[in-house]
Amino acid sequence: MAKVVIASKLLALISNTISNDQGASFRQALETIIPKMDDAYRGHDDPFRSHLGASLIGKKCKRELAYGFKWTKIPSFESRILRLFNRGHLEEARFIAMLIAAGIDVWYETEDGGQFRVIDIEGHFGSALDGIVRGVPDMPLVPMYAEFKTHNDKSFKSLVNNGVEKGKNQHFVQTQMCMYSYKLEYALYMAVNKNDDTLYAEIIKYDPKIAEWYLKSAREIIYNDTLPERISESPGWYECKFCDFRVNCHSLVIPEINCRTCSHSKPLDTGGASWKCKLFKEPIDKTRQMKGCLSHLINPALLSGTIAVSGSIPNNTVTIEYKGKQVEYGYDLIPLMELINET
Ligand code: SF4
Ligand code: SF4
């Protein structure tokens, strides 16, 4: 594990800047930055991401990531969680504003006003970038990828005591993937404690071995029809308890009907995050993927606890075995629903 390098000069500079003018330059910078945070006030919501997120690839359970990439379930969050996400977007503006007020160079949008993005694995893997900075007093000449995060009190304390790699490994991996993508040797990781607004700043060095390992893992999740192993066979395991796909993973339920859950869909390695329908032998764009069609055939890997016994191409059906019983299903899901009800 690499040594933790705190950006202490940067933290002191921010503190002095804000105290010296009682926050005036910080607030003025906020006036410019807040309107740029589109994610904080967008009026629509896209239930499914096209790509596998670089911000998630460091999660411990790869199976959870595969469920998400295969659009197994429409995400639905309670109000508190949605406000929590929104706070994260708004806090990004505050980080950028405090850096600008402190005289740091910050690039947070492309020339046409869009977000910097990480794109890899033929477009199937990526993330938006918080920003790129230069002039951090701890390493003044070095450009760095910048990542901004909010933490609750417990998580923030763990970060302070252990550093990002040990205290919040998922964020550490995310910074590695973004450094890899932008060919940057260092990242500035900044965090705020939502309990009392204490700041944390660490400089993270790029480690190509970590980035390559996670890219390989992402490639496997994207291109495999099957799912990775569970991290636990018990739905009561503490990490499973908080997983959005707990029900899909630990019991037999019917997934969402769309092209990503269909046996006939296939991500292509030709670029542009493209997908193909193997049945109709044609490309399927995102709008069509979300609709699916009447030839939909659930990927049996998404039917937890079942074993695929055989498939019939002319009938467009699959026969599965579950708890000693066999059923054949196709677009008609009644046999599957009866099986779920009986067992
Ligand atoms: S329920 Fe547990 S094993 Fe299953 S995907 Fe979620 S975290 Fe992984
Ligand atoms: S058969 Fe229909 S649902 Fe399945 S991948 Fe093709 S278009 Fe999508």
C-alpha cells in the first residue's frame, strides 16, 4: 500500500484564503460555478447507464456491477438518497470554487461547455471527470486529475485515519482509472465531512498495475454473458444487505424486460458502445435496447439458482432447472411465473 501524502499546503492555503476575505472570493467563484453543475438541476432521469461506470469498478462485488450493466432492475431510490446524490453534485461546485479562490488552475469543462469524460473498452466503460488542476502548492508544477467527494462522519474519519486507498478503496480505484485515461501521474482527492465541513486533501500517485487489473475486470464484466461469483451465498451478509440487486441475486425473480437482459443481445468490440441483436443480426441503439421486443428471451444467468439445461432455436425458448423442476420459457413467461409461485 502506497504512503499517504496529505496536501497540507493546499488545505492551509484554502483555509487562509477563506478566512482572509471572510469567504468573499469563494462565494464569488460559486456564482460562476454553480450554474455549470448540470447534474444538480437536470429535469430528466435516465434509468439506465449505457456504460459500466469507472466510479463503480472498485466495488468489491463484481456480480453487482454485472447486474447493473445488464439492466436487470430499474434503479429506484428513496427521497433521502436522491437528495444525498444531489448534495454531492452541489458540493462539487464548492470544491471548484474554493480552489479557484485559492488561485489554483482548475479545468472543469471542455471548450464547448461539456464534461471531461473517461471512455474505454470500446465505449462500454467510462465516467465523467470532476476536473483537472494545476498549481497545488504541495506540487505546484504538476497537473493532477481532481476528484471531489462528500463523506458522512464515520467514513470521513476512516479516510483521515487510513488515507483513500485503505479508507475508501472504491474512490481510490476510480482515481486510478481516470489518471490512466488522461495519462496523468497524480490525482488530487478532496473530501468534505458533511457533519462539520472539515476538509481533507490527499495526493495519489498513479499505479499502472491497479488500473490495468481493473480494466481487465471491467472487460470481463462487459463481454461475459454469465455473472461473476457472489461475494457471499447469504442474503444476510452485510454487503448484500445494502446491495440494490439483493433480490435478483439471492432468489428467483424475473428481471426487467429489455435487450440487455435478453440472451440475443451482445456488446460489440467495434467502438461507440455499440450493441447487436444476434437474432435479427442488426445493431440495437439505446432507445431500442430499453424497449426490447416480442422475441425477448431472458438470459438464464439472470435467473438466480437455475441451471440452463437446453435451448431451442426454432421455438426461441430455454429450458431451465430449478430445485429439481424443469420448465421451458420464451417470451411467454407464464411457465416461469408458475415455477416461482410453486417453489
Ligand atoms: S447481493 Fe451480494 S453477492 Fe449478490 S450482487 Fe449484491 S453484493 Fe453481490
Ligand atoms: S430479440 Fe428483441 S429483445 Fe432480444 S436483443 Fe433482439 S431486439 Fe432486443
